[in-house]
Amino acid sequence: MATEIRMKPTDGSGPVSLPLPACRSCQEQVRVQEREYLARELHDALGSLLMSAKLDIACIEPELARISPAASGHLRHLMDILNQAMALKRRIIDGLEPPLLLTQGLAKAVARLAQNFSSASGIEVTTSLADVVLPASAQLAVYRLAEEALTNIGKYAGASRSSITLLAADDGVQVEVADDGVGFHAEAGENFGHGLLGMKHRIEACGGTLIVESEPGRGTRLRARLPAGSDAVH
């Protein structure tokens, strides 16, 4: 596996090596900007088109109902489809950019995530969440880590309690998600499915590290560490 990217300057001097972690971090920030752009386009452009179609149907439907009740029924069905399309658009936008993360920041967004999960699953979630300084790409990675970890706890852990911690540590930020569930053989990596691998790749793409600690019957603990700072790509 390559650990660096080599570039040849235009001045004729020797090649320059760029460490891959820095490149990964830059790529992740670009991906965040692309997601923000797609979310805006879906909200503004597609949202406007769908709303225009709904308004046109609302104008046509009364007259069509007088002329052809059967055709009016098809038009109402079309309105239902448009409503479903608008709901799907909202879900896609929320997947690209979690709204709470944008409007309230990482700590409050994770707190709401934990609250919603606890209400839905009946699993107690305690939180200790500090306001930390992270690039937008790293904030999204931490949010997705907490989201995926809670999903795994609800599906597989058989836990009654869990916790999420977010704090500043030295020159970085530390995130921890733990549960008192059934656990697994973490050292063997036998249960490292797409969820855990996805978390690892997200954190590493932001220049961080993820450690999974678990043993059968002793629960699971995920510990991530990321460098603090603000976005370098604009």
C-alpha cells in the first residue's frame, strides 16, 4: 500500500513526497464541501421544481375533478408521489448534512442523537460532551461514529447501558462510545463488519485513530482521537 504521493515540480527540481495522511485529510474536507453543495442543490433546485409541480397540480385538480372524477383520482395519486419524493429529498439531505450538526454544533447534535436512541431503544445513554474545535470533516466523522456505534449497540450488543464522551485532550480531541453488552473478540477482528470498518476509515481520513476494545461478556469500547483545528480547505 502506498504511504506517500510523489509530485514532480514544474521548476525541474526533484520530486516532492506528500505524506498520505495529510492527503486523506484534504480529500475528506473536499468531500464535505461536495456534500454541502449537493445538499444545497437538492434543497434549492430540486425542492423548487417539486414545489412548482405540486402548485400546478393544486390549480388543475378542482377543474379536472368537475370534468373527469377518474382523472382527478390519478392526479391526487400523482400528488401523493410528489409528497413522497419531497420526503425522500429531505432524508437524502439529512444524510448528506445532519441538520442538527449544522445548526447546533457537534456536542448538541450528539446529545440529541443519544436522546433519540435512548427513547427508541430503552437503552440508557449517559453523555459527557464538551464543545471542541474540529474541522467540519472531522465533526461529521465523529457524528457518524456516534451514530453507527449506537446503531450497533441497539442491534447487536444486548446492552442495558451505554455512554458517549467527547473531550479536548492535549492537542487533539478524544471520543469514546462504550456499552455493557455481550462484547466480542476484538483482537481477532472477527466482527469487524462494514460498520466498524467504515468508522475506522472515516476517522483515519481525518488524520485520527480508532481503537476497538472488547471481550466476550465485557462490553465494547470505541476510542477515537483526532487532531484539533479548523478547516484548511475553503
